[in-house]
Amino acid sequence: MDPKMDRKPHLPLDGVRVLELGNYIAAPTAGRMLADFGAEVIKIERESGDELRNWRLYDGDTSMLFRTINRNKKSVVLDLRTEEGREDVKTLAAQCDVVLENFRPGTLEKWGIGPEQLSEANPELIFVRISAFGQTGPYSERPGFAAVAEAYGGFRELVGDPDRPPVRVGVSIGDSIAGLYGAFGAVMALYERLRIRDTEDRPLPLADRIVDVALNEAIFSMMESLVPDLGAYGVKRERTGGRMEGIAPSNGYLCVDGSSVVISGNADAIFPRYMRAIGRDDLADDPDLANNDGRWRRRDEIDDAIGAWTGTRSRAEVLAVLDEAAVPAGPIYTAADIVGDEQYKARNMIQEFHVDAGGAEPTRVAFPGIVPVLGGQSLPIRSVGPDLGEHTDEIRKRFLSDRDGQ
């Protein structure tokens, strides 16, 4: 065993306590990141559980999607529609550092557990609020999942082939990016709270303790120069399939064995040796292709030449030739490819657990490791997503015993 795995994991958020009121993907992703690095995340679920427990559920009663996004957390069942449940939330929030939620704006306020109410007993409490369009503005009360946010943010318009309607990528990228911003916002607010406490000995104002993450804005923030290009050059970005607008050649290509590779030989210094490697000296020596602008104008011709070459070779042969020529390239991995990859294994990015997958016995299942890496390898996952209500009794004894005894 690697000696790095023997030492106690470095958990920089150890001692931070988070109350997660969110469901689905966005807020739970923020909670997962905080839990991964040591925060105690208490996830509140209704009696029927987070709906994610049933998404992509092929057998059993808890999906691997739920177990992945809710790892390292504790599950507590409370009914926020009841007075008792809301009072329990107030009691828990008074003993937490952060509240995560992704209800439609105004919902927590309607229930009497909004930031102002929860701050009465805990004036240092930080709130991470994730919603479709944010807490303010004319769209704030609209419902919306990531698919809608990705459309509003400009992302969906660029995904797919130019002669077909826009498509969606195969994961909930809008929710996940919003979750990343939520986790970053929580840590940022925790740091500021500590700094103000040390230097000025006062609590942060409520407005400075609210991290407001909108799904559409999270996506929009990732759109690079989409809007500036329009204002500066009048350029309207369009779908380009597997390519990237204005960059050539960079695309995915099919090999003779049915697998695919992605090759990014678009740098001026790389392109000539790339073309020589595939036997197209004529393209390597063509002065019109010496820079990216010329290559983009003739992108179809170049892609046809590359595709004809990869189409007569296996993936392994293609990658061996390009590696020899120092052309950036890689296989387009499936899940099975990832699990078997030595690089992922070396950094502990594939971690296996025995879980209930619906069979007579627990199944050994691989889960993605924790990012970013600290100390050379991914931190070990402490537990995959909890069973529904698994920690209700524990949390009641620790934090709600006084209320329960009344």
C-alpha cells in the first residue's frame, strides 16, 4: 500500500458544520465538496427522500447518482411543511456554520426559516442559496432546472452540429457548475467571517453572509468571450460539432476498431509534424495552412484528411503514431476505460465500495475520487451516499435532545 494512504487524511474543513436543505444536484454538489474536505454535512430529506435517489435507478432503492453526489454526508428525515420540522431546522441551524438550499426563492421565507429568521439564533450563519435565476430580478421567482439555465446562459446554443438543433451534454453540467460556485462561495464567506471576527470583532451583516448562485449565471460565466466577441467584432458564435470555433484542427475522429480519439494539433508548431505523421506532407508544407486562420477556413479539408487516416487504423495505432510525433491526442474514454486507466488509479481517483445495488449481496462499485488532490492522491471517500434517514437518531441525540425532551 502507498504510504500516503496510511496517514490520516488532511481535511481542511474539519470542524465546519453544514445544514443542507437542498435536493437534486446543485446544492447537494456544493454540500458534497464541503463534505469531501471534512465538513460535517447534515442533509435534510423528506420522508420520501431526495428525488435523486430514484434518478437512473436500475435496481434497489438508492441510485448510484445519489450515492455519488451525497457521499460523506449524514441523512436526517424532517418534514419542513410541519411546525415541528421547521423548529428542528431552526435548532440545527443555530449550531451550524453554513446553510445550503436550492428551493425556489421565497420558499424558506414562507416557511419562516429564511435567512432573517435563522440568523436570530445564529448571527454568523452563512447562507448559500442556489436557484434558477437568483434571488433578485424579474425572473427570480421562475422555476427552472439546469436544462433551462443552460439555454439561458448561452451554452445550449453552441452544443451540437450546425445543421441540427442544439443538443444537451450527457451530464447536468449547469447544476454541477452552480454547485462548484456554491462551495467556493461558502468557503469564501467562512474566510471573511473569520477575518472580520479576528480584526474587527463583529459579525458579518446578513447581506454579506448570503451567497446567491443562479444556475443561468453559473453557465454564463463559463462562456468565455461569447458576449465580448459579439460587441467587439459582431461575431455570433455558432455550433461547430466536435470542433471549437476558430480553432483547427481539433476534433474527434473515428478509428477502424469503432473507438474514437480526440486530437488537438492546432498549434502552428505542431500542425506540420501532425500532417507529416499522417502522411500528408502536402498539407504540412502548404503556406496557407501555416496559421490558424487559414486552417480554420479549410477545416473540412483537413478533417477529411485526418478522418481518412484514423479510419484505417486502430485507436492504439493512431495514438502510438501521434505520441511519437508529440501531437496532443487521447482516447475518448468510456466508463470502463476510466476504471482501468493507470493514471486514475495512481492518484486514487477510482475508489471502490460494497453497496446495495439491488442484488442479494452488496456489489463492489467504483466511485470517482475527490478533486482537487491534496498530498499527491485523492482523499479517501469516508462513506458513499447515506441510506434515507440513516443518521436521524444520531443527529437528534446530538443537537435536538433538548427540544425532544420538552
